[in-house]
Amino acid sequence: MQIPKKQKILIIGAGPAGLSAAHKLSQQKDTEIIIWEKNSQVGGLARTLSHQGFLFDLGPHRFFTKNDEINEFWENILPLQGKSSAEDLKWKKNNQLSDRPDAPDPEKDNRVMLSKNRLTRMFFKQKFFDYPLKLNAENLLKLGPINCLFIGLSYLQIKLFPRQPEINLEDFYINRFGKKLYQFFFKDYTEKVWGVPCKNIPKEWGAQRVKDLSLTKMISNFIKSALGLKNNNQQTSLIDKFTYPKYGAGHFYQTLADSLLQAGVKIELNTELKELKHENGLIKSVSGEKTNGQKIILEEISNVISTMPIKELVTSLSPQSPKEISIITEALPYRNSIIVAILYKKLSINNETKILTRANIIPDHWIYIHESGVDMVRISLFNNFSEFMLGDKNLPWMSLEYCCNESDAIWKQTDALIIEKAKIELEKMGLANYNDFITAKVEKIEKSYPAYFGSYAEFPKIKEYLDKFTNLFPTGRNGQHKYNNMDHSIACGFEAANLIIQNKKDKNFLWSINTDTEYQEKK
């Protein structure tokens, strides 16, 4: 079914959801598609930045999905590599390569997606642990006999006297892992990320993240493995392979944006939405403003796809939203994040895995920081994502992530003070020597994590109100106030486009994406 002629569609935000919606809509005839992007480049939370010849993501992101349509979409924009890169050959990486004779060579072609073997670990008490945590001989030795005894006793206690009723995230985790394991690997990290006690977070958050994992199943798997028995109920784990653009996640979205421009889509950067005028349940016109102060007004809008934060969307509506909706929306919780892209001469720790790496750099993609006494929550090593992002392949190039509120001291600090904090914390954890620091760049990201506590309990009222605007489609992570992975946001973009193409008004499926209890990053 074709879109009716002369439709004018505005997409607010050029991130994964907005660009994906534009991609699908651009395949229709007789429609004008306009994208307004607040930033100076496309990609949203998946954009890639540069510093002194090194590239870094505001993430970074893994390209993995169970959705065949999204896999095909990625492959069409950036085909999977068909030959090993020089680094892969040198270090004997066993990547899953395309068997097509025309598949790109990453050494020669820029339009290419790399195939990567994934490694994610946790860092606790200056030791690396499997992520998700597994009970095996290696991890038990790292924990030590005393800690293992306390973990067992606390779990036995909670099995005899479980927390009932199970209301919050703390109840959820303790009932499944015991108080001691909860304190080691869940409590501090979760509270650093979200800035509130686990007892203030709904238990449903944990149900989606750990799925059916519990200490009972971890022990059962350990015993069966030790006895050499077949285990038909092996705990789920994160996917061990993913694809990744040659020049970072933003490379994909810039390539996609270039193709949209060629298809006639108008992408207006440095343009912020100011007002959505509505009448009788329809968005009639919109106004925006460029960073240079230029005003823009679009009349006779057919449809609006919004990926901007719900809080800002509701505020922009004119006439104003009902007082109850405004109060709930204003109180919606978010967490900001700070990325410190940082370069060192070397790390203080060596690669003790069997994975060969240049300069003996640890082979991790993501490291989740469970150390007490530091505020850092995650480290990513771009050396292991793509060597083409590095100005010098022998130097460890990392991004360090902090989560905070706008009212927190770190958010208000200068870049120099934040970098100093990062250097001190890396040395405190034994990961890098303070004097081996070379350079760093700080990026502050507003509303990077929509949160599920506080007034979020009343979010259904916001959804019901927004659904009354039949030509308005809130989409994506911030557009739906939902902690989406990148593939979820793309799926939302596709679905919003489908609703417009098919002239459907029921948005229930659009809202339902990424609400099941199966965490899609697992296999």
C-alpha cells in the first residue's frame, strides 16, 4: 500500500530509530521526508567522534540482532567483510566471514562491516570474572574459600527464608543469588548506573536482564560440568559474535544518511524542535530553531515521528498538555553519562587469556567495573572493536563511562577535573599507571539512560495521552522512554514507518517492542 500523495513527514532525531524510519519511508513514492537533528552530526547515541587521529563511540555498540529484516538492512548498507584484515591474519583471529566473492576487503574497502569475536568481563577486586557470572573453578579460585563459604551460607538462608512479597530489584536479586553474591556483583554496580538504591527500582528490570539465571542453576551447571554430564539446561550467555563498522558505529549511520540524502530525504543538522501545534488530535504544524538562531516553520504536516525525549516532546506541544500529564512527564527520571576517551602508552595489566593481541593488550570489548571506591561503571577498548579507529595500533585506546544526574558534582566539573578523576581511578584499580597517560577527550551526554523508577510508574497515562495524536509516533529509546538496545530502536523506527505506510492508527505493537522478558542479547 502506497502512502497517499504529497505527504510531508517530519522525523525528529537522526539516531538509529529516526534514520531507520526514514530509510523505510524513502522507498515510498510521493512523500517528502524531513529530518531535524539537534546535533551537528547524525547517529544519536551511536555516533562516532574523533580525537587526535583516534575514533571513539558514545558507547560503543554491538551490531547483533535476532531480527532478519534488521540484519539484511545492516548488510545492505555495510556488507560483511569477505577477507581477513591484516590484524586478523597476524593474530590468527577466527572470524565468521562472508563466502561471497564480491564481499569487501577491510584493507581496501571502506563500506564494510567487520566480524568480531566478543569478549565481555567484569572487574572485581582487581580480578576479571566471566560476564554473566559463571560458577567454574577459575572464578571460585578468584573469589577465595572464605567468600565462597559466605556466598553459600547467604544463599542457603534466603532459600529457607525468601523475601516475600518480592517487590523491588533488591528482593529479586537476593532471592535468586543470596545477599552476599548480590552485594558483590549486583548492588554497587546497579546503584552506580542508576543513582538510586536497588530497593527503589522495580523488580521487572531484573527479570529482563538476568532472565532465568539463578545461583541454583549456576551450581547445577557447575556440578554437571565437573562430572562430565550432559547439560540440557545450560545457562544462557551473551552472544559470542557481533559485527561492527570499520570506522565505528557512527560510520554506519553516516553511510545511511548519505544514502538518504541521495534518495531526496532532507536532513537538517543543528536544528532543534521548539513547538508542535495540534488541533483535534492532529499535529498541524511544527516550528524549530537552528543553532545560528534561524527560525523554521513547517505547515501542513502529515505525520511526525519523534525520537526526542518524552519530557521534551510533551513540553513542546501547543496547546499545552493537561496538568497531570505535565507533572508526570516533568518528573520522569533519566541518567546522564560522561564518556572519557583516553589514551595510554600501555596498561598495567597483561593479556593473560589465550587470545593473541597486539602489544599484549587485554582482548576485552566491554569491562563492567564492580570495584568499590570508584565511580567508573564501564570500560571499552576500541583496539578490539576495529584497528581502523586507531591512530597508533600499539597504544591502548579506551572509553570510560560514568553515570550521573545533572545535579551531581561530576556533571558540573571541567573536562580537566574529570580526566584527572579517570586517571586516578584507573591507577587505583591497577589497570593503568598514572604517568603512562597520553591524552583524553570528554563527552557529556544528556538523557542517555531512561530510568524505570519514580514517576515512571504512571507512564501509561503519558502513553494514553500521546496516542490520542493519531499522526504522532514516539519512537526509539528516548522517544518511548525505554532502555532499548540499538536493534530495538531500529525495529521501532521500522514499525513507525510501517504504521504510516499502511495508514494504521493502532500503536500498541510499536510500544510493545522490547517489553518481553527475553533479553535479546542472549542466545
